[in-house]
Amino acid sequence: MTEPPFVSRGRLKKHQQYFQSVPKPTYLKGRYDKITSVAIPLALAASSMFLVGRGVYNMSLGIGKKE
């Protein structure tokens, strides 16, 4: 029993040729891979650095202490 292919062979071969010919790292070859591989980690790092800096500032001045 055989099942039908998920993608036609011609389309699969076209995608394979595209991904093998692009001179970029493997994890940046797709259309939206820059968003998931670069932008989201940078945004998370920037927001965490901001929150850590704000926490250190508040602790050094005693802001927000519970009495």
C-alpha cells in the first residue's frame, strides 16, 4: 500500500535546488527564518537586560520596598 506524496516531485526538487544554492547558513535559508533566528532572540535579550538594569537601579535606591 502506497500513499500519495505530500509534495510533488518537481516542486520538491525545485525547493532542494533553491536551498542547496543559497550561500547562507542553513538556519537562515527560509523566508521568515531571520525573524525566528535573529529578531526574537535579540528582542528577548534586550528586554531581559532592561529588566535586570531596572531591578538593580531600584534595589540600589531602595525604590519599591515593602514596609
